[in-house]
Amino acid sequence: MPGRRPAERRTVAAGRTERGPRVPPVAMESTLLALIAGLAAWQLLIPPILGVADQGDYARVMRPLGLAHVGAAYEDTVFHWVQPRYRVVPADWTDLLPSAELLLAGTARGLHTVFWPDGLFDLRLLGAVHLAFYLAAIWLVLRAARTLPIPARIVIAIGALLATPDVAYVAYLNSFYSEPASLVFLLALLGVGLRWLRAPAPGRAVAWAYFVCAALVVSTKAQHHVLALPLALLPVLLLASAEGRRMRPTLVAVAAGLLVVGASLLATMPDWLRNPARWNGVFYGLLLDSPSPAADLAALGLEPTLARFVGVAGVEANGTVERAPVTFMMTAVYDRMTGKYGSRGVRYVDMEAGHAAQNLSLQVVALDLKAVVIGAFHDHEIKQAAGLPADEEPLYLIPVGR
């Protein structure tokens, strides 16, 4: 018929049926992103909201941005429920820890300054900013995945959709931790890296986009600084390709730049963050399986008497047990339970120990005291020090004091 578009025709010669117009990738990607946005917004922005409570690390991001808890008491703000609102205070750049999260949280702080300069900072504003960057990063992955086979694209889409209702991922978007930046910039790096590898002629812009995303991933948190080395290998490996030889100066600059970023972050890491890592490397790593920790410490130039701290994590190595007025020890004789309940007896013992430790901790708080539950120790040394019989196992050390 005149005026009938070819895409609308349903029959062709030989009686075969012609397929209708295909759904463009943009429409499918937009639909998926809309579903992810709706699911995440429902959890993050509509009360009761999901989030992660401050465990003492919020200050690393809040202080430089001029934010503080509404409450003043430590026990009212830390290790409790997520707090939805925060006071605006003068910014404090003391002991600044560089992190890509400052870019995301700083964006939310800037929006608050423009639109709500006289009110409390709402955590949901930060959640909305995190969500916007999260969606943009997922779009980069979906956009780059267009060159992959259909099954691979389906797996990526399903994975992105299933991760959204998972509290382990979404709750962190309503927080001042660095995990949201880690997730966002890692996804962006995957998208840019995939496009770089799959595109026939990606060009210098993609190479520099890779550098930016990789540098942000490396700078997100201290544990990621060492990733600069493996991330710098991709541009080095691409030098062997024809396209890589054409872009040799750019690839060398990208690889060298990532190494400089990682080395600079490691070199400027503050001592308060570096020292626990050094401690853990020696006492909670290197010496754990040592047959003679004292001799190894002497070989390292350290005091052999420090061998008593082998197996103690850095955050617990401040003399808590030694200085505490009293330390409770929880022990168990597993045979008493397994003899009656079989292998499930082990589970029952661990459950009861957790309940008892929780009750003890609650009573400590009620008495306005402090306590820490420690499970990182060498069992045989604790058994020997406490004179425990062979069938009795130590489970918890709980120092209590002020």
C-alpha cells in the first residue's frame, strides 16, 4: 500500500513473516535504570529509611564538610540507629584523609548550602546524590556492554537489578562511609574499561576517562591505594596492540599517572591510619604461624617481649586487657552440648555465648561503664594463662572499665 512504512510490513515473499522493529538498547537500559532507581529510592528516601549507623568513621567525611551529629553524647550517636539529620558546623580540615567520597558528599553538602542554608542536613540528600552517581555508573556499564553477546548482557542486567534490593549494597548509600564512592567509581571503571577493550578505536578520551575512574577508585579509601599498580597494568598491556602503539604517549602517561597517585597517597597516609596497618601486618599476619615469634621479632629489630601480642589486631592492641580493672572470660565445654544435641550442639554453644556477651554488654552500658568484646587471640595461650582444662575452650575476652 502506498505510504506504508517497510518496518510495519508483516508478510514477505514465500509466506515468511517479517519481524517487527527491535526495541532499541536505549529503551531497555532506560527501563532497567528506572526500575533500579525506584527500588533504591523506596529504600533510601521514603521513611523509614535504610542506612548504616556511624561506627566512629563518619567524622572522616563529616568534619571537612562542616557537619556534626545533632546529639553531643558519643553513646547517643555512634553504634546506634542511623541518624537522619546533622548539624552544620565550621569545617575542620585537621587530619584530612583524602577520599573520593568527599566529592560525592561534598556535592550533597553544596546542594544543601544552596537550597536549605539554614536547616539541618538531611541524610536523604546524600542518599539521593549517591543514587544519582550509582545510576550513572550502571549506565556506563550497560552502555559498554552493548558490544557483548546477548546472554552476557542479560546476566549484567539481572545482576544490577538483583543487587538493588540487597541491603548490604543499598544501605551504604545513606551513610558517610567511603563504600558508596568505592561502589560508584568501581562500576564506572568497569564501564570505561570494558568500552576501552571492546571498542575498535577507543581514542585518547577513553584512556583519560579510565585514568580518572581508576584514580578515584584508588583514592577512595586507604585499602585501595595499592590497587594503583594492577590498574596501571592495563594501559601497559595495551601498548602491544596496533592501537596502543599509536597512543603510546597517552598510555604511558596514564600508567605513570596512576602509579604516582598511588605512591603519593601511600606516602602521605597519616600515622594514625598507617600504624594499625603496620601492626596488623606483623602481629596479625606475619607472626601468626611463626614457630618462634620472639626470635622473629628480634630479627625484625623489635622487642621479643612483644610476642604476647601475636594474634591481637591493631585496634585491640592498646593495652585494653592489661589496663582493664576486670576482664570477663567466656568459655565452653562443647562435649557437654554435642553429647546431647550432636553436631548442632556447637551452634547452640556459640549462640548462647553471643547472647550472654550481649547481656553483659548491655549491663555495662547501664552502669555507665565501657567494654569491648575480643575474639582475636591465641587459644592455647589463653588456656595456659587461665589454667583451663583441655576440653574447655575460650570464646570471648570482655575487658570492662571506665
